[in-house]
Amino acid sequence: MRHSPFIALASALLLAPAWAQSTAPADVSRIDAVTLYPGSAVVERVLSLPRGATRAVFGCLPAQLDARSLQLSSPGEVRLGEVNVQIVDRQVASGCASALDGRLRGAEDDVAGARAEAEALELAQTWLKTQAHNAPAATRESLAPAHIAATLEALRRSAQDTLTRLHQARRTLQERELALRRLQAEQGSVQASKVAMVRVTLAAPAPTELRLTYQVRGPSWGPSYRARLDTRTAQLQLERLALVTQSTGEDWSGVRLTLSTGQPLAATQGPLPRPWTLDVPPPEPAPMAGKARGNAAALMAAPAPAAAPAPVAETEAMPSFDVVATEGAYATQFAVPQHVNVPSGGEHVTLSLGSQNVATTLLARTAPALEPQAWLVALLPPLSGSWPAGPIALERDGASVGQSRFDPQTSDFARTGLAFGRDERIIVSTDPVKEFTENAGFTGTRTERTLQQGYTMENRHAQPVTVQVLDAAPVSRNEAITVQSSYEPTPQDMAWGGQGGTIAWQQELAAGASARFSARHVISHDRDVRVRERR
């Protein structure tokens, strides 16, 4: 057996009127593999062909499939002929009923049974009321006290039993009607009213398989992560997750799923520069008076220019996902090892793509001038592999601390780190800012402004903790303004994060110890210079 090459079918697609009236049932095909991209998917269906087969019908396909992307292949000696694509109503197409349709019919039967039970009990209650208001003719026996008591007791018991059962029947009817409405809403979001049918004329001399590959818009996936930090060992477990959703109308049951960061719907080429020319315009001729008046009249009579056409809105709403970044110029693929089920209808399915253990460096970071609070930060080494940007759920010693954004491609986690919430056992206190201004120079023509700020860090942990204190220092953008800064102790970094004017103290505090940090800035300029300050 030889493998036939993939055959592009865009030029062979025909909407045949003769086949539009055909009601032949579709052959049973199954989805074997799906390659999922952000905003689209490539689906591969497999259909078994018997010996001597002359046609194949792939039915119940999504109506939004891209007919230009259809490709057929077979591992056997199959000769392919005409390919036709037809869009029909789901109700007309045979074999397009799903398991949801059976559940919907069962729910309708349950509602009908509950309604019949309630109406029958209402009829019984009405008959009891009628009997109570239309008493039979009085006789000597019926007027006996014993007979009256027995009749009243029988009527009471019958009415009580009927009303109790009627209440239960009405409650059951409400519950089943609610279940029916839920299924109807699910059907409206899961199943589209239109489906596509692909019919292929072929010749198969021996039993084999026929594979149909097509692209469909709408399905999507986005990465997410879960970070579990163990503060005793400073070990971080990073787990990759994928959030998958699709509303194509066909259930992906037991399929081989591959997730790709490629962008098939994005532009395939960037913009090109236009020619840049320089020229001197020719002198304009002097306008004639009569011609100028004629032009003015023509302009006044000319109709207003037509408004620009309104932009065409997208016909299909994409699922709301964060943008997934590609790694360089090539896409990264994640093949899910197990067969997965992704039902249609927008249900979110979370898949685990493995985890990685990372050794971190822990510290307590604070910017006391902005907030007297310390935050636990884990400094990460460079990560290997592809890590597209996505949300990350943070856990510290088994407790959830919130969510953040994880983007190793643009974030310097070796310097800024990954924050894991407040550190309540690091006490941060700030001194009031001392600020005073005085005249300087021999003639008092210069103004000096002095600012002093102090901070204190106290470690109430039972073990040593590395603390990092960040502060902003004034930076002059004009030579008419001079700044002199002094610190105690000397900061380890005068341009933290590559930002000039951001200083960083970092040291280890023993258990129960405290440390003090202070900064003094002297800003000097001529008295007539107006200083614009931004903080």
C-alpha cells in the first residue's frame, strides 16, 4: 500500500444543484485528531471505505468550516473525483441528532407525564369540591350523627390526600420544566441550525480509510499556570494548564488533541515601506477671475462627499481569551498524551500539560514610601522551553494567595521575581518626612531644599529573612538643577531594574532583628528657576 499525497480541493468544490435534493444518509465518520490554535482548529475525520466504494459522504460538519481548506488523503489505492460541499438545515440532514437530542426528548416526556399527573389531581380535587357543595337528598340514615361523622372524615381524608399529592405534582412539574428549559438553552448554544455535507466521488478497489481535514473558526485555547511555593525549601512547582473551549456543534470525543501557539488567522506578511520621494512643486498659474467664480459656483453646487462605509462587524464572536504569544518565528505545539473529550457549547475544559520544579530565592520586598508593607517574592532563574503569557494562580504553603500575570518573555523574574502576597511577619515603619528650604550662595541667589526619610524593618520570623527595600531618589533632567543624595547604609543597587533613581537596599535580617535605612537628598537651583517635579 502506498500513501497518496494530500490533495488541495479548493478548485474542485462545487455546490451541485442535483445533489442539493439528495436525501442519502451520510456515512459514519469519526473525529480522529484535532490541532487547536487560538481562534481556530484543524479537524481530521476518518471514514472507512468498503471494497468497491464509489462515493463517500461526510455529514454533520460545522457550517463555518473553510471550504478552501479541505484536504483528502488515504493510505490505500483510492482515486478521487468530484468533491461537493452543501450547507443544509440540521433538521433535514439525517444522522445529525446528538445525545442532547435524546435527553431533550426524554425531558419533554417527563414534563408531559408530570403535567398529566397534576391535571388529573386537579380534576379529582374539583370533583371533591363539587360533591361537597352538592350534597345528596337527606334521608333518615344520612342524617344520623354517626353517618355524618363518617362522611365528613372520608371527605377530609380524600381532600387532604389529593391536595398533598397535587402540591407534590406541581413541584415535580416545576422542576422538570426547569430541567427542560436548561436543556433547550444548552441545545441553542451547542447546535447550530445549519450543517455542512461533504460528498466525494471516488473509486476504492480495496477496503481502506479516507481522511478529511478541514479548518474551522471559533474553537480556541489559552495557557494558564498554577504556582505552588514551599517557603521551607524555597522550591516552586510550576504547572502548565490549557483552557480549551469550542462551539462548533460537533463533540470532540476521544480525540488526539494537539495545542499550537501558531496564528493561522493572523496576517502572513507585515507591511512594506512605501517610496519616500522629495520634489519641488511647479509654480501654480495665476487664476482667472471668471474661472474662479465658476469654480466657486461649481464647488457650492457639488454634492457633499459620500461618507466612508461603516466597518463590517465580525460575524462570529470569538471566545474571550488573553492573547497567546508565539515563541519567535515558529509555533510551539503541545501534544496531549491522552485522548480527550471536549463537548461543544462553550464549556471550558482544563488540561494539564505537565509541571516543572524550580529552585527560587526568597526575599521580603517593600517600598515603604508608598506602602509600609512587605511582600514575599520568589526570584526565578531563566526558564527553559516555551511559556506563553497567561494568568497564573498562586499558592503559598498550600494556601491560595490570589492570581497574577505570568509572562516570562517580557518579565525579568530573576530581578523582579514572582510575588506571593503579603508577609505579615515583617514589620515596616516609616519616619515622617523632614523637609526644609533655605537660601544658599554668597548673595542668597540659590535655593536649597533638603528632604530626609527613614525606614525601619523588623523580622518577626523564627528564621533569618532577606529583606529588600526600594526607594525613589530625585533625578535632575536639567543642568540648572543639582541633586546630592546620601544614604545609610550604602544601597546595593543605584539603578534597580535598570531604572535610574530607583535604589535598592538588600540584606539578611536575623530572627527577631531589625534594621534601619535612611536617605537624604539636597536639591539646589537658582531662585528664579521654576522646578517641575513629578513623583
